[in-house]
Amino acid sequence: MSPSKIYITLFSLMMVCSSVCFAQNSESLKGKDFPQDFAVKDTMFKAPYVDVDEWRDKPVHHHYVHGGFKGTDTRFSFYFPAKEKFEGHFFQYITPVPDNENLSQGATGEGDKIGFSVSHGAYFIESNGGGKYGAGMPGSGIDATIGAYRANAACAQFSRIVAARIYSTQKHIYGYAFGGSGGAYRTIGGLENTDGVWDGAVPYVLGSPMAIPNVFTVRIYAMRILHDKFPQIVDAIEPGGGDMYAGLNDEEKQALTEVTKMGFPPKAWFAYKTMGLHAFPVLYPGVKMADAKYFTDFWTVPGYDGADSTNSVRKVRIQQSSKIKMIITTDLAAKFGIPQPENAGQARGTADAAWKSVGGAEGGMPVAFQLENTLPDANYLGGDLIIKSGDAAGKKLFIPNVSDDKIILGTADAKVLAQIKVGDEVVLDNSDFLAAQTYHRHQVPGKEYHVWDQFRDATGKPIYPQRPMLLGPLFTQAASGVLPEGKFKGKVILLGSLWDSEAFPWQQDWYRSKVKENFGDSTDNHFRIWFTDHANHGDYVNPGDPDHLVSYLGVLQQALLDLSAWVEKRITPPANTNYKVTDGQVILPSNAAERKGIQATVIVKANGNESTEVNINKPVVFSAVIDLPPNAGKIVSAAWDFENAGEFAVEGKLIPDNKTGLRIILKNTYTFTKPGTYFSTLRVVSQRLGDKKTPYTQIKNLGRVRVVVK
């Protein structure tokens, strides 16, 4: 039976139920069976149950229902608004990996998904995505479709039964899924591979099927080659800068060109000091398991960097033998200035809890090992600690950092750590990690992936030796269950971030092209794509340096509201962001009228220029032109941070420049009392209804200008 017929059957069954079934709050759902109300094709989820049914007042007044499906590890949380506030739809958050059904509890302000949903007439759904049986990495033997979309789909379907009882309704309840990063894969996987579950979706910061591990390998490669040149590169990219390639040697220019053409946004390098390895340490073992021979070929076969005796990679290779001199535990970490790690899979527990569960000794979990000899002075980004003797002989630990004679642990298996003792022989070897940094060169996909053109010759053939299989699609299928094809029923608003250093922005365009292949000339009837400037990968209220970055949560929230209006009321959302992709970079017009989308553009000048030099205690005249695209609302605030304090304390006076109100002019004067180089920043906020007080749907952007004070 098709899902659409299932819903017809469900509603027919509900019509013959007694009126008691539909009486709001007439009786608790806790402990009730739903054999007639709930029937799905996916028999794994045939027996739903409710174990919590109560009203709660935080973060807003709502009706909370918690439960799961018998015989599975799947759990859900539903958050329903009061009957008089319900507008006939739900928003469902899809996590990057199967996680916890209570993640959103405790959030406040802009980051409060529950409050946002309930206050906008929607009930909110969150699940654990199938729990421990929902995450299926390549080779795990776990059915990836469970965590990819099946568990979430079952929760969405059952939520309608619960909502029908609570709200005494027989009408179709519209549903919209949203998720970012790995959650974007899973959101799209769900929409493309189900029928009648969701009416639309808002995936955001989406990767392509070739994202993993390649976006990380090329970035880490550039970090190794350019590690001491980033200050000048970043300065060149800032307002009033110059050529980011100036002063680089041939190898450095090549590395910067390679990572840029692969799609890394150069402006994101401002965060090079804290960028780190991101998710790669988690993915790295999977790459080694899937293609073990590569890590030998890299150092021995012509065509790979490691086999070239003149390549700089050989100079930073470490194969250092030693013995464990001291185990530095959590209790001693502060003495040595070592941060305590958080073990993978223990996000809601503690590293010490994992340690104690395997019989770890008192004094805390190991966070580092001191060796008997000092390690080589090299630009170390990662490597393996191979245990050569003792109870853990033959085991490996990934080591993200070293310092003098200390090996600092990252995510580590507590069982292996418990076996390591003082005196054990070890080898620190970064050979495999160095090899991984150019793996993307040996993973050239089809010609639709234009960023790999730099690795093809004039005839289109790869210039480097190629591995026997592409790993990217395998990792993608582990997240979404299937590869995205751009074929779906309903409507989609896809969101990308222009400063995304993990899901390079061109990948949003890749999915747009797949949708275009499916819908052709009618694409705009089903699909929107909006880019957010000055936004990076994480969906945080505070995503990082406030003088460089803004949160895209307001864009996401507005997209959900626009999507529901598009589906339910046929209100056409604002136009696609206008862009082009050149050499891996997504390029937007500087003016909002041409750029479109829903974010304002901000152009700031100091003394009439993007860079100015002034003497100390001499006033600087700042001006700004703020433009809104059509149908994007109103500018509600603009505030300055003149001295990069991270606080936008000086409010600007908004002066409309035209009758439409889409252009605002600002002028401010400021005097610097200390010498230095400042990047004075203006933060602008727009809101669709002109509501300055609401914490939701606040859409931000920045403008920056360089001021050199002598």
C-alpha cells in the first residue's frame, strides 16, 4: 500500500472512532495502544507507544509527548502548542547523526527550536534517529536507511496520529523537515525516498556525494603547507588588502590555488588558528580501513607526493620510537597545561565515565603521555601512536597534537588507554596522516564535479594515479541511505553559507543542478536556494568571531515559515540568490537588488574608502549603504563595533534613502585614542515584519572597513 493510501485509511479509521478519541486532553495517551490508528508499510515501526504525556511551561507553554517504538531503539519527543494556537503543521529537526530526542530542551532565545515552532503555530518533532542501531558507517553491517530517514519518517507519521487526537482534527497536517550538514543529507534522503511523510524541507550547509573525506583532506593539506603564511594571507583578504598570493613561494602558491579551486572560501581563513581538523579524525580510520593499500602506495609508487624524494612531505614525516615515561591523567592535566579531551560517543557523559567503566585507575583518564625523548620539531597536525609492547601491543591511537616530549590525546578508546603502562614501547608515526592530505587528488569523479578539473589533463583524464573506488559516495550513503538525486515531491528551500569551511558552498549548487535535471523549467515551482554571507558551517547562535561571522539561524527560521506559506497558502517565497560558480568559488553580486535572496548587503567606508590611515585622536567619518532585496522585510537595527571589541555598542541612525525603504544610509563619526590597525564592523539586522523585539527570524549581515591609526 502506498503512503498516500495509508493516510486515507488512517483518516477513515479515525472518523469511525468514538468522539472520546478526539477530545483534547480527555485522557492521557500514556500507555495506550495504537493498533488501528497507526499502520505503516515499514513494519519495523509497527508498535508505537507513549510513556510521557504532560503539559509543560518551559520554554513556552506546550503539551509534551515522549515515546518510541516497541522492539526498536527509536525514541521521539513531540512538543504541541495549545489548540487555539495550532496552525496545522509541524517542524521536524533532523540531526547530523542519530543522536538524542531531547537535544533541543534547555535552549533559549534564537537557538530555541521548541519556542520558535510553538510560537509560530507548529508542533516540534525531535527523534534519536534510531538510536544505537541508526548509525551505519561503511562496513558496519548496520542498515543505514534506519538512521538516514526510516526512524524519522516513522516518528513524523505517528506524530500526526497523536496530533489528530489532541486537536480533534481529520485534516491533513503539513510537515516540514530541516537539518544541516549530515542532517542535510538525511533531510534530503528522507524527502526523496518517502511519499506523504513530509510536504517540504529546508536542508542547510549541504555537502555533495564527494564531500567526504575530500573537503577535509585538501584543507589540512593547505594548513600544513601554509601554516606560517596565514597572517599575510588573511591580511590580504581583509578590506583594503591586496593579492593573497603575494610573498608565497611556488609550493605555497600551488597549495593555496588547489584548496581555493576545490571550493574552500578564502575569507574563512581568518579562523586558521582555531580551525583544527574538525570531523576528520573520526573519518580518518574509515579511509584507512576502506583503502589500506593507498597508505603504502603513497610513499612508494610514482605519481604520489610521498614517492617524490624532493617533495616537502618527506621533510615533515615522523617515525619516532620511544617509551612511555609518564601517564598524564585528568588530575595532572592543568599542571602541564593540557586540555581534557571529550571522547567520541560520550558527548552527554564524560571521558572519565568511560574510563571508569573499563576499570580505569584512580587519578582520572589519561589525557597525554610523556615520552623518554623529545619529539622532532615539525609542523605536526596529526598522526598515529603505535603501541609496540605491553598489553596494548598492536593497537593504534590517533594523536592530534604533540608538544616537546608529550603526546596529547584526542578521542581515544578507553579500553586501549587502560592497557597502556609506563615503560611500554611506542612509535609516533604521522606517515598515514600525511598521505591522507592529498587523497582527494586520487579521487577524481565525473565531470559534473568541476572543482576536480584542476586534476584532469586536456583530454579530461586524471593526471594523478587513481584509487580503485570513490569513497565519497560510500560516506554519503551512510548518512542519507541513498545518494541524493534531486527527485522529490513537495518543495525545498536549500540554504548555504558563503564562508563554510566544511561544506564548501559550490556543493549547494551541485544539488541545485540535480533538481534542475529533474524539474527542468518548473524548478522554481519546487525549489529555492539562498546563500548567507559572513556565515560558516555551524548552526550556532554565536558561531565564532562576531566581527567576522553572523548566525544563519534567522535565515533558517524564515525559510521554514516561507516554506510552510509556499506549500499551504501558495505564497511564493523570495527569489533565489543570484550567483555564479567560478573556479570552485560561489560569487554573488555586491548589491542586494541583483543578489536577491533574503539577506541585506552592507557596504562600509571610512573617510570615503574601504581603507584609511589617520592620526591618533583624529575623527574618522564612517558611512554605510545597506540594501535589502525585494520582499525581505525591513532593516530593524544597525550597530557598530569600531575597535573590534566583539560588542556592537554604538547604534546607527537608520535613514531611508528611497521610497521603498529597501536602502538605508548610515553616517557616524568615531575617534580612535590608541594606535593600531582596526577593522571597524557594522552589524545589520533585518526582519520580515519589521519586528525588532522577536528573537526569531532576525537576519544579519556585516560590513567591514580597515582603519590604520598612527
